[in-house]
Amino acid sequence: GHENRLELPGNPQPLVFDGTLAELAPVVEATDADLGFTQQLKLPDGKTHGLEQVKFFGGRPMLVLDEHTFYLLRKTPPQRFFNEWLARPTIPVKRLSHRFLAHLRHSEAGGNVDWQKLFVAHAARPQFIFELADDTVRLRLLAKSERDKSTWFWNGHEWQRETPGPKANGKPEILDDDRLVAATQWLQRLDWFTPEPGLWIGDANENFLNTLAAVWEYRPDGAEFLGDQSFNRLFMSPRQLKPNIIVKGSGIDWFSVSAEWEIEGMRLSEADLKRLASSSGKFVKLPDAGWVQLDSGAVQKAQEMMAEMGIDGLVPLAQKVSLNQVAHMDDEALATFGESAQAKKLRERLKSFKGVPDYELPGEIDAKLRPYQKEGFDFLCHLTDVNLGGILADDMGLGKTLQTLSWLAWLLGQKKRQRRPALVICPASVLHNWRREANRFTPHLKVLVLESGSARHNLRRQIPEHDIIVTNYALLRRDLEALQKFEFSALILDEAQFIKNPAAQVTQSVKQLQADNRLALTGTPLENRLLDLWSITDFIQPGYLGTQEHYLQTYDPKGEGEEAISAQRIARRKLSAKLRPLMLRRLKKQVAKDLPERIEQRSDCEMGDAQRKLYLAELRRSREQIMQTVREKGLGRSKLHVLAALTRLRQICCHPSLVGSDAPSGKTETLFELLEPLLAEGQKVLVFSQFVQMLQLLEKDCGTRSIPTYMLTGETKNRQEIVNQFQQDENGSVFLLSLRAAGTGLNLTTASYVVLYDPWWNPAVEAQAIDRSHRIGQTRTVNAYKLITPGTVEEKIWDLQQRKAQTIADVLGEEGFAKSLSQTDLEYLFSED
């Protein structure tokens, strides 16, 4: 900003610098002998000066002094180029490369130069020459002159004539055609290896060919593309091999299928067919036929269809399949078999096929089973007849308890002479629900409940005198040795996700109990990972899915990208087929026509200034502490620290009082804004939180507002009495529930509004909470609200649920599960944005 500080020696006029820019401009001008190429300095006002007329000052950026004014030099060239220009400011145009000449011809630098007197320009069509041989793709880029039919090749920098010819009238010749520019740009995009000028090569493998296929559609229109037979078969005139699934024959309860390929005149050897059986990508190299392109969509569909039938790969030999494996398929899926006589015969047979026999319900059952519940009963009876364990994985609220009691009544009726009791292991929260349901639906069966307290030790002596013994998972670990002394007709695990961890003590304990039949009941067979399902299956049918390692390798392949996703879908179809004989799962929307659909929506809760200030301070403190812990111990050994930090942040989101602050809670205000109009209409609302202290705060706030309130936590003793009071209350009221204590085993159908006050890590647990209201017997639409504090870990947990929860309909329908946190997720959760 200071002026009049600098001046040139012998010249008192001050130098000026106001930060304006000058730049170098290329110019073609006439010299004494010929045309020359030079650079000039172009000032902001458009005036130009020769380089010899100005002074340059090195640096980045470079300064240039013109008369008494300094300018910044835009796009300063490298110092070595600059030195050459200053030493030799003008270069004869004829010494420039052909590529640069063509550029000058189309630029402003050419001015009014008559280029036709300087050189001969050829229009030419680019020509790509491909060759696929010896696992290598070779490429050359040529150009055919439209002037004299001469052939040129691109050496990576400029066009060269293949056979140098005489100069036309002594003038140099160049190629100048917009089509050539597009061709060289596309070649550069390929980014292949260049072992010598004019030759580009790549290793012929699946990834390389997929990459080429991705850019193939963007190849320049004005170019000609030529290739040898092997290359043409893949790209120029692609012939895609397509598999068809052919029905070969059928019997009373079976049929046979094989995969055949539409090969359009190609001859495939036995080795080729064997390789195709396991192929899933777009390009495959066959042992004898070489590289071929597959119809990847048709291959994926056929692979999934074969996996759905329990067949591994597109095998060319006929495979025998039970009709049970296709009885569930719709018309669209069955159309995959084609229109052959055998395929039509198969579809006709399926119309009358009943895979599971019809069993007669015991007369003592005091209930009318819905059609799908009768099918569940038949399924369980059939498993008993074929000596298999089973998983009844119906959605929550569809009556798994009733179906199981009906089966137990049938089972115990089959073994009147050697009648032994059945053992039910369940969460403590539903212990007495089994007694109530049995008394209601199967009053002829004697039920013994073994619960905490010294009395159960004497009650165990009465086990042989009862039909159904009910205990909980916590007591099982203590009573295992005593229970092992008894013989049971059936061992039933209710809420079987309790044994999802194969290494857990409770899992090991249940596997040590002996029983003639084993059954797992769960509405969420997958909560977090595919291994959960292995653990449950290994209980009901040990060894059925192999070892853990085999199971994960076979049914849970890792990887990213389209091919990995395809492999994962096929693996899950195989798992679905493998589990089909053992597992029955129905969703509410599929079977419970009298159950209204529920509506779930998110409700944002803005923090006040004091609450947000408290949150941000804790976030910064936690982030520094957690990242230090992870660096020292690693992510795997820091989980408790991470969860503790996240829990504290989530408590601040719920109410600052949970961490000892007197700041008001924006979420509590939002809750009552939601509750007041509902209660005014006489609605009954369930409010879930995982923090008991939060429920106590809400209970106090409800009291000050004269809102009728009920509360149930893990400390509640008279659970059923409080539930009954709420159900029978005809007025609008709020039921405050602990997510853990009330997440399972309760029917609260008089409420049609559910509020999840704070989000839980696992969407499956949240779904269980909503299902307390959304069960059979509900006659109104259930509205579920998730209260989320935006810009906090609550919103990020919700976001991770949306992004990481995976739909695994191939195995279990619309059941989702959230994966464990990665380092990236951790950084995301503790970020401030």
C-alpha cells in the first residue's frame, strides 16, 4: 500500500505496483527469412511488448517490470523454459512439432498467416486396431489421410507418417482433423502401458476387460474400430452367452434341472462348461474356447434361481430337487423354467402340491387358529415326523406362542405312554406370559414356572409331574446341572436371539440340555450379523450349517463392488434354500389381514442454547479422549469407552439433568407438544426410553401437567397389574416404558401411538418396542414417532441405521440388521458437523 518507495537508478520517477496481472501470449510473426514463433507480454489493457523490452524478476509468482509499472505474471512457466525464450526469443515455425503447428493454426496466435503456404494439412480418419492374443490386448492408433491415402500412426506425442514420403512442394505435412483430437483423448483415457512408441498393451483379465467395457460406449464417433476375431467376439460384434434352466424330468415330489447355454454356433468342451458353472462376471476365459462375454444379467438371475433351489452353480448335469424348494415361488419365478413340456408339467404339479402334510389339531386346544397359524402348526408337526429341529421366525405379534402350544399339545398326545415334559427357556419378562397363554389355550397341560428364589429348588422335584416347564435364561446358567438330570420331550427357546453369540455362556448352556425335539422362536433371527443365525441353527440342528468358518465363507462372502454384491446375493439365496426345510417366517403384512399398517415418522427436537453449549463441550472432550484411547488400544479394545462416551452425549440430548446440569431440554418440550393434542383427543400413548432416570423425569413432568401416567421398568414388580390397568383405562394416558424391560413379551394394543424418546443402536430393538402396540387385536393404525435431536450423535446413529441396515430379503424377508462400528463410523459420530 505504500508508494514512492522505489525508483530506477538515474530516473527519479517512482515505480508503481498495484497487483494487476500480465500474461505471456504466443505470436506468429514474419522474420527476415521466414515465419517465426515467439512470446510477447500482454498487459491488462491489451497492449503487447516484446520480451526484450521488459524486465523479469524471478520467484513464484514472477514479477515483470514494464517501464515504471510492476505486474504479476499469470501462469508463470518453468524457469528453464523461460531462460530459453529469453536467450532465443524467436523460433522458426518450420521447426515446431506437427501437433503444435496444428494448435497454432487454430489459435489467435496465427493472426492473418497464410498457413497453406507454410505446410500441407491432411484431413484424416482415426483407426483403432485391437488384437487379443496370449492374454494380452494390443492397440495401435492409426490415421488414413483423405488427401493421399497415406497411413500415419500416433506415437503418444504426435502423428508420424508410417512411410516417410517426399514433401509436397518442399513443405512439411501435418494431420489436422478434429476427429484425431477426440481419438487421442479417448486413448489417453484408457491409460494403458506403452512398451514402445505407437503401441499400447494391457493384461487381458476380467478387471481389465470390465474397465475397457465401461469406456467402450464413450469411444469417439468419427473413428474406425478394427480387431482380430477374439477381440471382435467381445467388443466389435459381441456374442453374449446366456444360460437357461431346463427341467429334465419330475416325479411325485421331485424334479430335476440343469443349466444349458445359448452359444450361437460356439463349441464348448466339458472343461468350458465346468468353468461356466461357477461364472458370474461379464467376461470369462474358458479353457478351450478362450475369452467369452456373458449376459451378466441372465447369469445373475440363473445363479440366484439355482441357489434358491439349493444347487451350487450353473451345473450342466441334471440335479434332483424337492418340490418343497419351489413351492413358494410365484408365476414370474416359475417362468424361468421356460415353456417346454416338462416345465409346463412341473407348473401344473405345483398347483396341487402341498409340501407339508395336514395334521389334525388336538381337540383340547381352546383357540381358533388363523390359516397361517394352522400352517405353522403343520410345519412344526412335520419337523417332528422327519426328526428335524426348527425355527419359527414369524414377525412379532403373529402368535408364535399359540402355534407352539398347539404343537406341544399334539406332541405330548403322540407320546402318551412315554410322556415327558417340554422345557421352555425365555426372558424373565415373559416368564409368566407362558403360564397365562397355556392356561388360556391349552388348559389341559400342566405348567410349572421356575423363577428366582429358593422355592424353585423344591419345585424342580415336580418337573416329571408337569407338561410344560418354564424358566428364564439367567436362571438356566445356575440350574443347568440340575436340569440336565431330566429328560425332556422338547426344548424351546423363546426370543432365541438370546443365544446369538456362539461363545456366550448361555449359548453353551442350552446346547448341553438333552431333548427329543428342539425349537427356536424369534421375531428377529438377525439382529446384527449373519453369524446370529448360525448360532440359533446350530442349537436346533447341530452341524447343519457346518462350522462357523465354513458358514461365513459360504454364506457371508466379503468384498465390495458389483461382483461382490452379486456373490453375496447368491450366497444368501443358497442360505435361504438351506434353511427352508427348518425355518418358517411370515411377516405381518403377508398374513395378518386384520392388522393395520403402522406409520413411522421422525420428529426433530431442537436444542436450546444452554443445552447445545453443554453438548458441544462434552463432544469435544469425548472426541479427544476417545481418539487417544483408540490410538493406544485399538478400536476393538476401546468399545466400552466409545459406548460410555456416546451414552453420555445421548443423555445430554435427552435431558441435561441426566448429567447433572439444570439446562432445559428441547426434546422434553417437543414431547409434550406432541402429547398434549393426542391426550386431548383421548389417545393412549406409549413412551419408550432406555434411561430409567429419564422416565422418572417424565413421570414428574406429567404429574405437574395432570397427565394420567403409568410406568414400567426393570425394577417394576407387579408388571401385569400395571399393564392391565393401562389396558383397561378408557381415558387418554401415557405409559412410560423402559426399552429393555418392556421391549419383549407385552401386549399393549389399546395404545395406537408410540414414541421412541431416544434412538437405540439396533433398529430391531426399536421395532420390538413399536410392536408392543402393533400386534393382533389392534384395530387402528399405529403411529410411531422417533424423537431425534438433529446435528448430534442421535441423528448420526439414525443415519447409520439408514445406511448400514441391510435388507436381507433373500434369507429372512424384510429383516434388517446393523453392523458394528468401523473407524470411519466412529469419526463420523464424534464429528461436529
